[in-house]
Amino acid sequence: MVSSEKVLVIDLNNEPENQRLLAGKPGTFGMRSGRVYLAPGKACGRHSTKDREELLVFLSGRGELLIGEDESFQVGQGKVSYIPPQTGHDVKNTGSEPLVYVYCVAPVADNESGQ
């Protein structure tokens, strides 16, 4: 059974800024999360997942998910995207409204140790 002392319920705000949700250890086992707010024409900036996997849940707006040097996907409200480890990526707002999404980043388990 899971202890309720470890369960978190966090309110998302509607402010035009990024909001940290989970900061990793010691509050979680390693997951980090936040709400990203991108104004029209803005991007989060190219970065890599490194040794983590990432989930993006798009709450409003529309944009483009850029993967590597030459792949892109249309994203926006109602879309969810998974980005595997060691993947360079960027998210750009291509719409006229704010692009808002939640990211969840978690370390990749060591398959040989069974974790």
C-alpha cells in the first residue's frame, strides 16, 4: 500500500510564466515536472533528454515539436508526446495564442538491475 505522505496534489496556475511542479529527489524518486508557457513565436530552446525519458502533455495552443535536426511534429491542445532518452528536441509556439504544456521527465531504469 502507498503512504499518503508521498502523494502530492498540485494546482496548475494560469500565469504567463513557467511553473515548477516536481523538482526530483528527495520529493520524488527522480521524476521532475513543470508547466511551460510559451508566448506566440517563442521556443523552449533546444536541449537533450540525455539519460531521461520525457512526456509532454499539451493543454492549450498549437506548435511544433522539433526532433533532432530534421524531424518535426505538429502539437497542441489534446496532444501527448513521448521523447526517448538521448534525443535532442525543441518546442516552438507556431500559433497566435500561448502554447501551454506539462512536461514529466524521469530517469531511465537500469534494465539489468530490474528497477
